[in-house]
Amino acid sequence: MANHTITITGIDSNEDLILSDDGMTIANAGDTITWLIDANSGVASITAITEIDGVDVFSPNPTPSASISWEGNINPVPPPSEVTETYTINYLKIGDATIYTSDPKIRVNP
């Protein structure tokens, strides 16, 4: 079981988050995913991380682990075949009360 840290390094011109894994995480059953906000990213906080479609690969769902990070665990039961899920990160920009969204993907290998 591996730990994957995804650093949020910025916000692009379309309001999508710039992620250290380019928005595609590859994981295995039981892995831990940590989203970490870089101090110079322009992101104040994450307000939620939720699934959009497909199979919910997280068990339990991601939760805040500190003021600048969230953590989620991949379901410990491996999927029968490769699964790719699009999920949403809701976030606040520094100095802005509007909630923005970004939709990266996570692939779980069997």
C-alpha cells in the first residue's frame, strides 16, 4: 500500500487546479491519497472532495487532515478490472468567497 501526495501548485486560466500529477492519479487498492495545498498556489482551502461518476473508489470518502491538506483511502478491495473515476475538488481562492471546482481523475488498478 503506497502513499500518493498530490500537490496543488496553482490555478490555471480556466479555474482548474494545477496538480503535481497533471490531474491523473494512478493507484492500487488500499493506497492513501493526500492532497496538499502549496503555499504559493493561490488556493486558500479545499471545501470538499467528492466523486462525480463511475465507481466510488474511496472508502471512506476523503476528509480534511490538516488546514492545508485532505486525505482519502482507496477501497481496500481491488476492482475486478481497471477503474477510472472523475472526482471534484471544491476549493476557495485566497481572498475570494466563491467556491470553485476542478475535476481530476484517479485510476485504480485491479
